[in-house]
Amino acid sequence: MNAQPILTVADISKSFRGLKAISDVSLRIDEGEIMGLIGPNGAGKTTLFNLITGFLKPDAGDITFFDQPLIGLKAHQICKLGVTRTFQIVKPFAHLSTLENVAVGAFNGTEAIAEAEDKSWEVISFVGLEQKALQQASSLTLPDRKRLELARALATAPKLLLLDEVMAGLNPTEQHELIDLVFKIRESGTTIFIIEHHMRVIMGISDRIVVLHHGEVIADNIPQNVCLDETVIEAYLGKGVQLAEAKQC
């Protein structure tokens, strides 16, 4: 039995001052999968995330979450439906504690302070920050700020979580720990759409990968096939990269 599509993007386009950032992009994400999104800088990856989550409105096309159209909804309305994202540059509320930061996300689902606090503790434990729950966010290391960014998103109880370069700035050991956490999030029932520049990370973590180039989809396949796709090699890895070298990604 085929998995149910949780998100469907159909012929989405977006231009800025006449320059097309996204051009007729179509894709589907199935419930329970980890979908990777790669492409050169300026390919339109974050723009696509912004369109899905309501931070931008497309010029054309449709986006549906299960059977719910998302076009025209505001970001907070889309979040309440169960679509949440993280940002490439983590910006916690520095003067608030870890717990208070996560509670901001938890209030997406409740107005009760006690319930939001309970949810926050649950999520903080899930991401491994319970020992730092009462610390100011400004005192956290980069890896812990990444976990806090995840915790704030998870506190909204997402069905679909969009991760924008969550591994950026981390060393290989820290990346491995965060990869384990991403798998743990998926195992808890959350579908994941992830932008990542580290090829070994994205190839190892994704069930399927979409490749954007100049705002267009040039590949949508399992990692092994994407890695050997000559169009992807030329557009993303560079024209001088030999096929044998590409196999190492």
C-alpha cells in the first residue's frame, strides 16, 4: 500500500522583481518519509520553504497539506494545521530561558500556562536539553541552540517539520548526534522535509531527494540515483567533477 501524501506542491512559481526564484515546481512528500532538498546557493530552496509555510505567497500554483489548501493562509495558521519550520540562522529569545523559549512554541496548541509548561518539559527532554532548561538561551553553545531551535518547532506538535540547514556549523560528531535526533523525530510520527548542503548527511538521512537548480526541479529520486545523475553532478557538484568522484557523496 502506498503512503498517503502529506504535502503536495503543484506548479508553484515565485518571482522577485522579474527574476524567477521558483519556476513551476511540483513535488509530493509522503507521510512518514524524510525528504531531502538540495541545490546550489540561490537555487530557491529557502524560497520554497517560505512558500510552503506562508511567509511568502506564490505567483501561481497550489500547495495542499493533506486535503487543506495552504495558499492564502498566514504562517501562524499553517503552523496550527501542523506545518512547522526551523530557520537556517538560529535566533532564540536570548534573554529567555531554554524552557521559556520552548514554551513560545507550545502556546501554539494551548492557552493554558501549565499545559504549555508540561509540553515544553516533554520536548526539552526529547531533544536532550533537560539539564539546561533553566539556562538563558544566550549561554547555550551552537549545538545546543540547534537543539533548542528543534525543540521550539516540535513544541508546536507538527505533522510536517521543515528543517533549513539544521547541520550548518556543526562538526562531524555533532552532525551525527543531530542525525540521530532527526531519525528519532521521524520515529515519533513527524514527516520531515530537510535542506542540507552536506552531501554525506543528506544522502544518508533521506528516503528521497529533490534537487533544485535555478528554481526548477531537475531531479526527484532515491539518494543513490540522485548521486549518480549526471545533470545533478553538472549543476550542483560542478562540471569538473568526475562521475567516480560523485559516487563518493
